[in-house]
Amino acid sequence: MYDYEATFKAARAALKAEKRYRVFTEIERDVTRFPHATWHGPNGLKRDVVVWCSNDYLGMGRHERVVSAMVETARTTSVGAGGTRNISGNSHAVIELEQELAELHGKEAALVFSSGYVANQTAISTIAQLLPECMIFSDSDNHNSMIDGVRRAGRARAVFRHNDIGHLEELLAAAPKDRPKLIVFESVYSMDGDVAPIHAFCDLAEKYGALTYIDEVHAVGMYGDHGAGYAEEVGAMDRLDIIQGTLAKGFGCFGGYIAGSEAMIDAVRSHAQGFIFTTALPPPVAAAAAAAIRHLRGSTAEREAQRRQVTRVKSALQAAGIPVLDNPTHIVPVMVGDAALAKLASDRLLDRHGIYVQPINYPTVPRGTERLRVTPTPFHNDALVDQLVTALGEVWEALDLPRDRTTVDPVHRGASITVFTPAGG
Ligand SMILES: *Cc1c(COP(=O)(O)O)cnc(C)c1O
């Protein structure tokens, strides 16, 4: 008889042998002391730690208005949606959230999904399937959820080298003129913190008659005068056809969405299986997310404070000779270059210094570029920054980690670029 357990154990052992078995750190966030949290270690150990790797980039998950909106909506409506959007789950709070999102991005309409992951997976595949013979052009560094959406579409697809305008143009020029085309990319790339040439991609989309789909997950709340994302920052929002985002990072809550034309949104609403056949977002979550968006549309204090602390962290690390990948955003990739060492460095930070930074290993980043991904928030004050830099200095010394370059060049996936056309187009 088949030994199922042995197979599962072998799968795990293989990951461990490659030093990429994931160990999750158990933490209990403290709403009054962000970014402090309680770490629940082995044998019932509990300890106060400072979280330096949260995607709650602006601390909106603890904001009084956001918490109140969630609690009050739970008290007045209910905790759950009670059904799919089609059957009893089309909450007033979700409709209001979609209006808020459409306004934020200057689009006719928006549609909310269970998560940013589901939004990409479902929206990309549905949009490409709605367009007969659609060809998809996808950046080689795109997030797993986008890759999955592209694959699920079952359409012809081409992967262009990361942020490479020339390569994208080459691929577009080689495609038949009259076929519908969809260019899929991110604005801020979460691991290297680099940004897409948005205007140049929009120029190409206009020239070759393509639609543009941008993932603004790591930019919404943080860039642009109203926190609408990097496209707002560079004045390109109205040039993009579909803007995708999350409510779970800069907005500190949960859920994902797309924004675009009324007809496109209505078509996705009517055809997307990952939207139709699942329970709607809980009204308290929708209300909290709307409160976070509303606040960040009007307040620049959080964005300014975040930028200030990011600059402080980057220059202090550089002065200390700790290698940071150079980029123009709020993401601070501290480069280690080895999976086992990245894990050791992370463990030492936690054990000795009460600092929690998760190691980032393959396949999230290419092998040889393993790192600690530091994300300063407005709440990481100067004292915490000093403490982080001192701690990293001690860890670099103790583990004899690379110091040779204070800035390192990014390495991109893209070695195996493929143009693949499945039968039927
Ligand atoms: C986190 C992430 C997502 C998924 O968003 P969730 O709301 O967390 O599901 C999508 N795209 C990118 C680039 C991400 O980093």
C-alpha cells in the first residue's frame, strides 16, 4: 500500500536539505505599542520584540479610526458577510468600499476580492479569457499570484525581462497587430524595491494597442498625493487600464481589488469564478479598509514620516558598511547572499537583540540573493533605528557576513525567458 506519510516527510526533508524549509515566527502584535509585539518562542517562552518586517507599512492596522470602524461595523451589522455577493453577501459596506477605491484611483468602478492574491489570479485570467485570442506580456519578476493568473488564462503568453522596455517592445512588435494584448506588471517590486517604467510601458501599450494591468500592492497608501500608488506619484494613473491593489499592506486590513472602466469591472464581476463562488468580504473588514483609505487620502503625515525613517535606516546602514540594495522606495533589502546565513542572522537578531526580521530565501528571491527585508514604518523612531543598526552590526561581525559593497546590484529572474503559444491562442 502507498506510504503517504513517507512522501510528505520526504518532501519536507528535501526542503530542509536545501536550507529553505520555512519556519514561521509566532508573534502577538500589540495594538498600543506598534511596532512592538510579543514573540512566542519554544517551551512557552514569551518576549517583547520589535517587528522590522511588517507589510503593515504605515501602521494602519492599529489606527484608531480603522479599529473603530471594524468594531462598530461588527457590532451594528455582523462579523461575516453571510453569503456570496450574489446570495445575500452584497453588503452596503463593500459597496461603499468599492466606491472609495474607484475614486482613489480615478476610475469608473472597482471590484473587491478575498485577497490581493485572489484579485490577481482571478482578474488576470478572466480579463484575458474575455478577450478572444488575447496575448499576455508579463514581467519576469511578477508576483506568484500574477504568474498564476497568466497561466490560468490559458492564453498565449510572453515573459519580458524585468523592467526591460526594449524587450517588451520587441515582443509586442512581433505579435499580430489586430490581436488583443495585455501587459501585466507591478509598480513597486516588493523584494528589490525597484519600480517599473510606467510611462514607457503605457507608451508601448498605446503604440501597439495593448491594455495595461498594474499591481500596486506595495505602493497603495504610500505613494502619490492621496496614497493611490506609484502611478499617482508619477502622474500615470489615467493611462493605466486596470489597477490592482491590496487592502492588507499599506491599508493595514485585508482583501484585494481591481479598479478600471465600468464595462471591464462589470464583465469581470459577471464571469470571474474566484469572485462569484466565494463568500463576500466581511462588512467590518470592508468598513475598516474604507476608513484607512479615506484617512490616507487626506493625510500625508504617515507617508512623510515613513519616508523620513526609511532614509534614516538606509543611510545609517550604509555608514555602518552593511550591504543594502539601492532603490528609490520604502523597502530596505539587506543582502546576505546565502540561505543558511540569512536564517542564522535572523535567529541571532531575534535571540540576542529582540528584533524580528524574517529571512527571505529562494524561491521568493533568486538563489545567491538571500536577504533580510527591512520595512521601516512611521513608528520606527530614531531610537529603534539606532538599535537596529547596532544589532545588525553585531550580527554582521559575529557571522562574518559580506561587507565588501555597501550597495549591491539586483539579480533578476529572467535567464529562462520563454515565448509560449498554446494551441488555439
Ligand atoms: C502580497 C502580494 C500580493 C497579494 O496580496 P494579498 O492581499 O496579501 O493576498 C499580490 N501582489 C504582490 C506583488 C504582493 O506582494
